[in-house]
Amino acid sequence: MELQPGREAVVQAAVATLWTSPEAVRPIDRPALASHSDIRAWISGMDSDQQVGDCVLSQLLLGERVLVTELRPDGWARVVAVEQPAAKLDPRGYPGWLPIDQLLPADAARPAADGTHLMVDATVSALHATPDGPVVLPGVILGTRLHTAGPARDGWRPVHAPGHADPLWLPEAHLARLPDAPPSAAEVLAVAQRLRDVGYVWGGVSAYGIDCSGLVHLAWRRFGVQLPRDADDQAAATTPLPLGAERPGDLYFFARPGRKIHHIGIVTAEPRDDGARRMLHACYRQRRVIEEPLPAERTATLVGVHRV
């Protein structure tokens, strides 16, 4: 079974990077292009300026669905990431380019009908050939959705993984069931806080490197809630609150006068009587995820508080 334009596919890499175009890819990006991408090596091999290059749009996690719209003979597929809403770009999802080797036709990857959905809750995990056996797929990220392939055994759970005929295994403690009810803001904030000090990578959506809107997208994704990928779309998809009504887990949005929203952070404390505020965010200036009081230049560009 082969990929076809107009048909869905799923990601079979632990983390697949969505590119602006094949021509934008740099020699240093090679570790991110293989069928078993090595995102840790890719990010650690770049300097801080290369980590914020504009060739990256987003990242997709193992099993994430895409709509294939074009296939090129040089090994690239134009896709729409249907699980990352991007209304301003395409009503179907986030458009971009992926290596064909990182995709599998959706029909070929369909799990058994009785498989229960589980979410990876560990910041980073790996899939093994057998319980506590050799690693088959490293770098599986928080928020990856998997389907069970049977009961747990000795603290390990078998799961279906795209591109693998036999079940693979990971520690049961690294998994969590999707909640029956929407998560509380405190639960989402607690997940985001676990990504503190992760490096800033433009377009990143992983525990190896992440950007401001990627942090928000991934924290809510861990609970099965699908938020848009970019900050301005996240603002459009959430509910505005009066300034001063925010609570931990709400969202701060920032924009310069006359410009669209360019930054987002997660509220970590109720505002003080003197107007001081705190947030957790992937900070471009400090190039990592930090929790801090809003400095004066941030407060000057604060344009909204929203709730999911």
C-alpha cells in the first residue's frame, strides 16, 4: 500500500518536523529527516540562531494524521496536519512538507478495533521490542496517542505503533488514560511546568525543543484537547476574559500596536493588587521555557487573557 494524494497518512517517526519547503532544509537538519528521526541530535547540533530559523513550521508526533496533497519523486510529501488547526492557512489543518519516509498510509496503520487510546505521560519515553527489551523507537514524546495491544505485563504495556507489525512495549507508568471529562486548568499547567528549561526551538512541539504556542498546544494535547498550533489561532479558539479575572492555567496573549498576536504564555498566579503578573512561557529571548513575572516590556504588549 502506497501513499496517495487526497488520502490520509500517519506519522511513523517519533517526531516528524513540518518544513516550509524541501528547498528550505539545511545540511544541519539531516538528523530530523530520517524515518527514525533523531530530534535530540538535530537540536543539540544547532547553535541558538539555527534553532530559530524560519524553515520549520511545526512538528508532528508518532501516529498523528495528515492529509497528503502532493508527492514529489525526490522523497517529499506536501501534507496538511489535520490535528493542528490553522484556520488562517488552511481550514483543514496546518500545511507543510514532510519526508515521505516518515509517513505510512492510514489504512496500513489502522490498529485493532478494540485498542484503547492511551497518552504518553512521560516527558520522553521509548518503545521496546519486548518488556524491558531492546529499544525499537526512541524519543517518543509526551502527548503521543497510542492504542493498547493487550494487557500489561510486569509493569509494561504493549501498544500498536505505525510501521510495526508486532506490538511494541513501554513502561505502563509512562502512560495515562484519556480523562472522561475536560482537564482542569491546574492539571494542564502541571504538565506544562514539567517542560520548564526545555530549549526554545522555532516550530518545536517536543520535550527536546519547543516554542511558545507549541508549549500550549502540547500541554492541552496531553489530555486529548486539540488546540490550534499558532498563537493568533489559539486566541481565536479560546474565550476572552476581563483583564484581572485570570487564574492559573489561563492564557496571556501579546501583540505590538497594529500587529497580530505574536506570543502566548500560561498564567501561573493570580494577578497581584499592584497589577504584577506571572506566566510560564517558551521565551525567545532566553531561548528556553521559563516561569517569571511579566517584565515591563511584556506588560506593555499584553492584549488579552483567555480561557480554554
